[in-house]
Amino acid sequence: MATRSFPPAGRIAPGTLPRHYPLAMLYPDPVRLDHATGDATGVPMPAHGDALASGGADWLTLAFRAFGYLAPDNAVTRIVSFTPCPGGSTGAKFFLDVDYARADPGLHRRLFVKFSRDFTDPRRDHPGRYEMASEARFMPLTRLPGFPIEVPAACFADYHFASGTGLVITERVAFGEAPIEPHRGKCLDWQTTPDPLPYYRATVAALARLCAAHRAGHLSPGIDKTFPFDPVAGSADPIRYSAAELEAELAYGEQFAARAPQMLPAEVRDPAFLRTVRRDALRIREHEAMIQRALTGDPRMIALCHWNAHIDNCWFHRDAGGTLHCGLIDWGRVGRITLGSALWGGLSAAHHDIWDHHLAELLDLFVDEYRAGGGPAITAQELEDHLTLHIMAMGVARVLAFPEIIDFRVPGLDRLTGPRDPAVLSVEPARNCLHVYTVFLKFWRRQDFGAALDRLLLRSGQG
């Protein structure tokens, strides 16, 4: 999921808007502006599509030169096409085709435009517009020689922090045009490939290489100042529930499992397991500060990385030898984060087989790539323990609320056949929440969060 949770505010009936769900927030109508001056380049940026189209080739030439993408003796001569791109959770997006005065192998005609703002939709305009602040700072890094992973070529990126107005223009990934494979939807691995493992191996390897390059000092010398570590934004979400609110959320989850049992595997809807979830969740909340200290206190477990590397934010292609490679798009909120945040962000929507049978292999792969790229030495067991703590805290903060979101998005869930019912699959937020919720509960059961908390308490001298 691409948004963080908000403070719970009581219980709801199925089909009623959850008051702590982002859609329930009363977003102010955005005040439309046409331009804002970028903090980094000093270029007056268009704030929406009409303003960019009005600026035309002259503005693109100015911006591309200021960013260093376009040589001073070259120019954009015309906009060939400029069309809206649907989808996404923040900002307005467009496909842009341009011509240049002089062709160059490093220039791209087919481009992708992403605004931080969407003045037509308060929910998409705020608070999501602030996600681009770090993305605009990250884009120049991707142009460094030897950047460790594949990203779309950056043509322009800047941001005006005071207004939350930003613009990123990159090469457009040609999904479905050889050698690039078609775009893959989130939580749909079972539809798109008979074997998802190679795709997650490629994704995990890419994440590890970026983390390693940062920790080895292979990126910008001032990168830690450019991307300071925020222990709140860079780790598991804070648990904002009171004890009573958490009890109510847990009760809702138990009722969800009883009312629509076909939506969950038998082992995670078992009443005995759900009683364990209730007991453990309350203990996790009680010891949240200690868990967060464990997550953020080991610098080996913190690095610059993509926080939302689900498969729909990746592209894949094979080289001449048949090796699968992964590139990453959508760098909003990029920053220094815990390795647990990075791995959960890349794997939480993965096929159940990945979690049930291949997690150890992927953790081994991350450890090997991290070390090979110059990152600190860690063991797979340390990484697994770290990931478990992250999922414990993050899940209690966020994922326990997913049954309410699912009920709101797909009323009458009890009358449907299961997770692959067309009524569920056709509503992306419900489909995604149901899949991630199931992954979360299965991992809870397999890892025994209560025992993991006991081990942490023992190491901390509180056991």
C-alpha cells in the first residue's frame, strides 16, 4: 500500500467509511496555482498539465538544460503529444512525446511526467504531494556514473517545499515492448507468471545493491545530509491506537474472520490463533518503544532505499544470456529506511509461495548482495529477526485495520466466493488489502510474534 495509516477513531459498521482510513480525512480543497519556483534549479515549474502545455517546448528546453539533461546547444523543438496517464495514488501524471533539434543517444523522445499536485482531487493532492520532496532530491543521483540499479533516465526534477509543488520528468518505460516485459499488477502474481520467484529475486537483488552502494559511500559524498534518517518515517509506523481502540480493532478482525471465513486460510481464521493475535498485539503495543529502538538502533540495518518496491513499481527484462533484471520506478518518499521497511515494501504483495517457501532464500540473497556491494556484514538470521520486528510493529500499527477497508470497498463480502472472486479482484484497494492482511497473519503465525517479543525482552534485560 502506498499510504500510511492515520489515527483510529472508533468502530464502524461494514460498508461505512472507516474514519481512520485516509479517504475519511477531510482534505481541504486545493488552492490552484500555475507555477512554483524549484528550490534546487531556480526554474519556474508548471504545477499542472495545462501550465506545462502552455510553456511548451521553450519551457522544456529551459528545464532540461538547467537539470543537465540537455546540452546548451540543443533544444526541444516541439511537443508531439501530451496525454493524461490514469492511476496512481498521488499527483497528476501524463505521457509526453517530444522532438529535439538534434538527435542524441542519451535523449529520450517518449517521456513520463509526474506532478506532485492534483488540483482536481483533494485526496490525491494532500498529503501525498509531500512524497515528491525526497524523490526530486534523489533523481540527480540516478544520473551518476555507475549508479547501481536501473531507473528511468531523469530529464528534470525539482520541488518547491513551501507549497508542496514538484515535478519529475523521466524516460517512459516501454512496458510490453521487447525486451521489456508487460507491466505486472500488484497482488496478481498468480495471474501473470507460473513462477514468481525469479522476479522477486531480481527485485531483492536490486534493493540490496542500492542499500550497499549507499553504505559503501559509492553515491554522493553528502548523501546522509541530503537524506537524513528519520526514525519515524524510516521505520515501522507508530502505533497510534489506545489500548481500548486496539482491542476494538482486534475484535473487528475476529468478526471479519467469522463473517467471511472464505476470504482467509483456515489456519489464520482459527479462533485459537486469533486469541493469540489479540494477546500478542496488546503486548507489542505495550513494548513498542523497545521494538523501535531495536529496529533503528543498528546502523547496519539502515540504508537509502525504495520503500514501496512492489512488483507494480518494477520493470523487468532479460539480457542475452537470459538473466532477468529489475528496474524500479515511482521513487516518492525515497530515503534512508530500515532494511525491514525496504523488504516489506518489496515483498508484502508477493505471491504466497514466496513467503511460504522462498523467504529464507531471498534473505540469503539480500545478505550476499549487500555484502558484495560494500555494505556491512550481516547474517540472514539477523535480517530475519529484524524483518520480523518490523512486521510486528508495522502490522499492529497499520495492517490490523485492513478488514475495515476491505469491508468498505466491497460491501457484502460474506456473499462472495473468496479472495479471487471477481468482485474482490476488480477493486484494487480491497484486493491488495486482503492479500497483504493474509500474508501478515500467516507470517505472524509462522514466526510466533509472541515468542519473538520474548526473545527481544530477554536480550534487553526485561525478560
